[in-house]
Amino acid sequence: MSTQVKRSTIVKDRLADMAADLTPAERQVSDVLLRDYPVAGLTSITRLAEAAGVSTPTVIRLARKLGYGGFPDLQAALRDEASAQIRTPILKRDGWPENRSDSPAFQDFAQAVFANLEGTIDRLDPASFDRIAACLADPARHVVLSGGRITRSNADYLFNHLQIIRPGVTLLSPSANVWPQYLLDMGPETVLVIFDIRRYERDLFRLAEIAKAQKAEIVLFTDQWGSPVTKLSDHVVNALIEVPSSWDSTLAINLIAEALIAEVQTRRWEDAKTRIERLEDMFKTTKLFRKQN
């Protein structure tokens, strides 16, 4: 008799443990799940079955053989795993340490930032995060980035890291007057990354409009309300930005950007490692970043 598996159980481990007991058709489903884990299991049961070349009842039988009540339970376990992976680097707080003597104003601000980080993580779809990472890691795609008056620094930060990890990355000039020459070469192979929070900028919307007309894939980083660029975007990250200040905070946006940098580097590690080593050699050759006496 099968024992019900808790959702905290790692599905990948269950597949490995049960490998010898799977039928050939069930192994086909297992192979598809492991090939793009855990994202492959976050699609519909029909799409998973089609990818594995089996029937949907086969997928259901595999889920039950692993100890789940059915495919929805298996998918929920995979979703929990993906969410946990994104949460792992974030240290959650249970209150302000008693021995801290920071000002109440700083504590209020810090608490708001922590709440923004947690809220942003909670609303981030792991499958969407994975799709964005796949776009940014694809060497066949040219990545173009742009930000607004406040978010230009976020675009610059992501650009600085991506251009080390992979070739084919461009940061648009702050001046919209020179954008047409970049738009000229945009097409289906282009990934346009836009950062736009309130007050949303017309130039960025027009940039997205033209890029979309040329079949570019658009990734948008925006706030909880959503930039008008949302309706033109293929992938959207909504981050919480409100803090006790006249200025909005983009720390939650940068959290997701840094997580994406880490994931893109992991996906491209062999090529990225070689590229980083070559860059270090260039620094040595040109004596840049030389220590001052």
C-alpha cells in the first residue's frame, strides 16, 4: 500500500528512489521532469504528457506512485520547491534585535524594506523567474536594457553583471534621441529588459511599443501597481517599492535582478567561467585596478 508523501519531500529524490519500479512510459515522464526540473512539472498535465509522448493517465499514475494524491499535489510540491529555492538566500527576521540602538526612523525604514522583500518573493512566480533566466542566458539572444530616471541604476547594475557573464548585452543611453539606431536592429532574437516604476515614463512605453512591433521579447521590472508597459510585456516582475520616504525603494527589484544574475551564471557556468578568466587576464595585462602604493 502506498504511503502519502508530505509536500516537503523532494520530488527529484522520489523519482530517483522509485526509478526501478517505473514503467517505460512513466520513465519517459520522469525524464522530462528531470530534464528541466522543476519547471517542466509546473506546466499543465496535457503539456507534460505531450512532451513525454504519453497519455495524461500515465502522468497521474506516476504522481500516485510517488505517493501524491494526483498530479495537482505533485505540482504543488514542485511549486513549493521552486519557491523555497528562490527564498533560500533571504534571511527572514523575527523582530528587531534588542541590543540594536538604531533610531526609530531607521528601524521603520528597514522594517518596510524587509516587508517589501518578503512580499516581492511571495508574489514572484517561480516558473516566470525561470523563463526570464532562460531568456537572459540564451547566447542566441541579444539582451538590451533600459531604465527610467530612478531605475536607470537598476538597469546599469544588471547590465554590468550580464556583460561579464555573456556576450551580446547592450545598455541603452539615457537619451531617448539615440534609441532609434538600437531599435533598428531589434527583432525576435532580442530580449528587451525595461525597468519602470511610478511615475511611469512615456519614453519607455514608446520604446516597448516599437520593440514589440519588431517581435522583440520584453521583460519588465515594475512596481506592485504595474507600469503601462505591462500590457506589452512577455514577462513581468512586480516588486513592492513603498517605504516611509518621499522616494520609492528599488531594493526588492535589485533582489530579483541579483537572483537572476546568479541563475544566468549557473546556466552558463562553463562559458561564463572562461569569460571571467579572460577578463581577469585583461585586467592584469592592462594593469587596471592596480593597487596603489
